[in-house]
Amino acid sequence: MIIIVKQDTSKEKITSLIHSLEEQNFKTHLSEGENTTIIGLVGDTSLVDIDSLKARDIVEDVRRVSEPYKKANRKFHTDDTIVEVLGKKIGGGHFAVMAGPCSVESEPQILEVAESVMQSGATFLRGGAFKPRTSPYAFQGLEKYGIDFLLECKKKYGIPIVTEIMGISDIPLFEDVDIIQVGARNMQNFRLLKELGKLKQPILLKRGLANTIEELLMSAEYIMSGGNENVILCERGIRTFETYTRNTFDVSAIPMLKRLSHLPVIADPSHAAGLDWMVEPLAKAAIAAGADGLMIEVHNDPPHALSDGKQSLTPTRFSEVMKSLKAYMQLESKTLE
């Protein structure tokens, strides 16, 4: 349920209404936009007397929210959420590019890639320290040492870092990570999502391989209900019957998510197809669909990459793609932060 407050209502009256609602054991969520102030009501609202609420002099309207996700719902928060990390912004017209290797393989490797992607215009360095792999015999990542190497890049180049977490026990290792990524395979690891809701760092939540848009938003709700509202959604392709590409890029998910939720939405064209030559056209499709950013895999030696070499761009190719995307973003009135 949402309560729309009349314009120019004093903060004291809004606070008084919130206190009275919380005394009835409801959780409240205050959203103050440029033109609208909304109080979101979370809990069993079936017994709420809507007419009584509407009768209050500061209440413009009261509406029920039928969707099961509340905090992630645009009805609860009409303005776009802008996630800010070390001066870099994502959402609300601010565009971000996260680039780097699928796996952190060594300190020299990640330092080389970090310098190259930053020079090409990337705003965040991505790199996998922990790697969920289909085969137990495949490279699983350098784990703690991978995070240490990423932090060295951050220290040397001043670029914020993004890396994936695998489990609750690893949370202490992520204390200095700027954006914590939840991968597709962990999208519905609800115990992990609850714990991430207690953190302050932004959470990059990837859509699962076979999950619906509503299920993605419900996973975001797990994080936000714990108190962490800095969530970034990521469309990375879903599994279909098609075999020519690694996944099928659901470009329609981007405008749908933007309509349903106020959270920033980015796209991962590398995982979407699994083919390096498709990254640029899919990235342009994501921009045209309204994405707030991109996540692109870049490796200094793709043929010898320990994971996902086929979908990784070389630093030279990434530079070329970035030049093309910057020109395209101007046409779409996007600002690269």
C-alpha cells in the first residue's frame, strides 16, 4: 500500500503520520521525490481503513500495490534511484561501464587490464576472484588473493572495483569491495541476499539463467528489506532452446524493469551471447532499450584465458568498441560517468 502525501506538507506532519502507522506494527518506507512524497506501507494491510487514511488532511490518495515486491517497486519510489560509488553514479541518466576479465588470474594480468580499460573510458573494474563454474575441475578463481589484486588496482589507478561473492562466509573478505556482485547462480540464494541486505555497499544482482523478471525483483526485495537499498539489476541473458549463442539476450527485460522498478538496470552483453563479436551490437541494443550501464569482459590474452575467453574482448578491441558506444550514447542522450 502507498500513501501519497499532499505537496508542501511539513516534515513534522509526515513524521507524525509515520509514527502512527508504525505503532500499528507496519513497516514504512518514505520516498521524497521532486514532485511527490510517498509513504510505502509494508505488512498485512488487509485491515487498513483506507477511508480513514484518506480523511487525513495531509493525504492526497491511498492505493494498494498488488505486486509482491514493495521496496523495489516504482510505485513506492517514483524517481530513479541513483547509486553512487566513489563519485561515480549509476542510474537517473548516469551511465556506467564495468569492464575487466572474467577471472583474476594474476596480479600482472589484472593490473594490465585495469590500466587499459580505464584509459578506454571504463568507470569500474570488474574481475572474478571467486568463480562459480559448471565443472568442478575448471579454474575456480584466486579467491582472497584475487580480491587483494583488485584492491591493488583500485589503490594504483583509483578505479572502483566490482567482484562476485559466492557465500555468506566470504563476506568479511568484501569489506573494501565497492560493488558486490551476486551472480546468476546465486540470484535466489536467499540466505546470502538477507546477509547482503545488512551491508552498506551497493549490490549488483544478476538475473538467473531461467528466472522471470518478477523473481529478479523479488530477489532485490530480499536485499532491500534488510536495509540495503543500493541495488543494481543486471540482465545477462537467459537460457532458451537457442544453441547458436550461449544465452538469449532478453533486451525487452530492460524497459520492463525500468517501468516496474526505480532501481538502475545494466546489461551484460558478454554473457548474453558468449561471443566477442556480438558484444558491440548487443551493447548498443541495451543502450537503446534504456540501460543505465554495461558490464563487458576484457582480457589481455583471450585465447589463453582461464575462463570465458570466447566472449572476452582484447584491450584494443574494447577501446574500439568504447569509441563506437560513446558516439552512440550521444545519439541516445546518455552521459558516461
